[in-house]
Amino acid sequence: MFAIIRLRGEVNLRPGIKSTLEMLRMHRVNHCVVVKEDEHFRGMIQKVKDYVAWGKIDDQTLTLLLERRGRLSGNRRLTEDFLKENTSYGSFGELATAVNSGAASLKDLGIKPIFRLHPARKGLKTIKKTAQQGGDLGFRADLADLIKRMR
């Protein structure tokens, strides 16, 4: 699974990139979505790479996102009680493992597939350069670190 975090706003945004961000359900800065690793999403990520940070997400980081930022319809908080009563998963860790392996889908379980994050603690380096150039945009091998700072 890929996690994608929007880091840049809408000023001077080309219409094609704006529509791609809308298809990814990334309407605001600091929104994070978790998507499958397939060629369709790879193409969308490639198109918006100058506005987002993205990378592979591990089970531990997805567990953190579900615990702290998981929401149900009606903007209710996702709890372990809800998981035990309405799904076959007993904890956030089990759900994260199932979602990461592709056995379950957040949308099918009634969980919103978007996570609203805080701005990064200690700030971002720059949103004008890629991670390889010393900034924060583009592919990041250490995306878990950024997500933990934005929890």
C-alpha cells in the first residue's frame, strides 16, 4: 500500500493536477490517503508528485493512523469497540495487517479512507524541492517518520 500526503496548496494549480488530486480525495493540505499499489495509482501519483509526499506504508504506521486519525461516517472516531462489534478484526493491528495485505478495504468496512493530519512537528524542510534534493516532496523511503511527526 502507498500513503500519499498532500503538502502544497491550490495557488497557481493547473486544472489537470487539481482534478487528479480530487480523484485521489486530497482536497486540502495535510490530508493523507492510503491506496493500492497498482499502475493506475502510480500514474496519478506521478502526475501530482510536485504537490505530495508518498511512499510505502508499513503495518505499524497504518495502525498509528487508524488509532489516532481513523473516522467513521458522521465524523465519529474509530474505536476498538466498533472493530470488535462490526468487523472480524479485534484490534487496530489486525485491521492494519489485513488492509496492507489487500485482504480488507477501509471503504468496505465503513471507515473513511482519508486521514486529516496535523502540520508536521518541527516543520517541513521545504515544499519546493523533492526529498532527494533535501526537501519533502516526492517519493520518501522514510514516510513513516513524516507521518509520526504529523500524527
